[in-house]
Amino acid sequence: MPGGRLTQQERQQIALGLADGLAYAEIARSLDRPTSTVTREVMRNGGPTAYRADLAHRATEHRAHRRRQTASRDPKTPPQPYGRDAEAVREYEEVFTTVIMASGAPKMMSRVLACLFITDAGSLTAPELAQHLQVSPASISKAISFLESQGLVRRERDERRRERYIVDDDVWYQSMMASARSTAQLVETSRQGVSILGPGTPAATRLENVARFLDFVSESTARAAEQAREILHTKPGTTPDSTT
């Protein structure tokens, strides 16, 4: 971090700023720190609503201790590709994991997904994931099953017949469509309740309003996902008006 690591006093100022509803940029100016430093600090330690200065400070000390232990066990850590800063990559992976968790995903699933996304190949085997995250193969298997059910990863066999878990350009489209299908099912169930509870009754009216709202959201989500996929993932030379 520019200017060295955050002190416990600075973390307390961040916590006070968040409690006062200040923006990250405003908190950063009061500390004479980059906005990215404050954003990264908050997101890796519970987010704006759960950030606690003392817990964040202890967590940072724990991470530093763990890295020193890892470095002492494996002093010949291979360099990062493309000249990346290994420490910055580790910190970003933690922030990315926290953001995914804030969206509602469990911790281990978030760690696996973040790890896959920041891998250049976009794919890893179970042993590679287990080694990188320092967890058991069973934890990886459970996380992959969950992510696969959400349309966030897919499996395939490589040339050595090893099972690889993959994220690619299509992953968010598949996830959004799975979400739209789930929402559509909730719409159908809500409308079934209208007839059971009696049209015009308070409970039925509530369910009808839920169904109408979610129906609109589901349809809009599916339509936006289709449009985004068509526009953003169309390769050069494949548009309808392109010439050979």
C-alpha cells in the first residue's frame, strides 16, 4: 500500500467514516491515502456494513504471519506471470472473494470462483485448487458442485483425462439465465397462491404484486443477458453486415 500498511488508528478512522456515511474517497482524503487503499481495506474485511477496525487489524496481522510462514516453508516461490506483483495479486484475490461473498455466495464457493477468475487459463484441476487455497479436496468438490448448479463453472476433461473446472466468457450469461429461470419459477408459484388464497384478498393481492414485479424482472434479465451476449461476445467479422 502507498505510504506503508494501514495502522490501527487509521482503521479506526475508516470505521468512524463508514459509520458517518462518508464515501471511500472522502475517508481516503482524510487519511492522505489513495481511495483504492480504503476500498480494498473495507471490502476485504466484511464490507461497509460489517467493517470493524479491531477485527480488520487482527486479520491483517494474521495474514502477514501466515505469509511469512509460507515464505519460510517455500522460499523458492515461482515468479508471477507477466511481471505481476505477487503480494498485490494475493490482496486482490482476497478483495474479489469478499465482494463475491457480499453478493450472497458462501465463503468457500467465493474463494474457488475468485481463484478461477484470476487464473490466466480460466481453468484449474481439483488438486491445483486445493493446493492454492490450502483446503481439502472434499471442500473443493462441494464448492464446485454448488458453482456448477448456479451455472458459474463447467467441467471438461483435458488431454490427460484430468477433470478441469472452467470459467469463460459465457459464464455470466449462463448464470443470469439460471437466475431468470429461478425467478420465473417463483413467479409461477406466487400466482398459484393467488387462486388458492382467493383473488382480491390481502394475501392474494400481495402475491400477485410479487408475481408481477418478479415477472418483469425475470423477463428483463433474460432479454438483457441475450442482448449483452450477442453484442459483447460477437467476434470480429461475424456481424450481420460484415463483409468477407
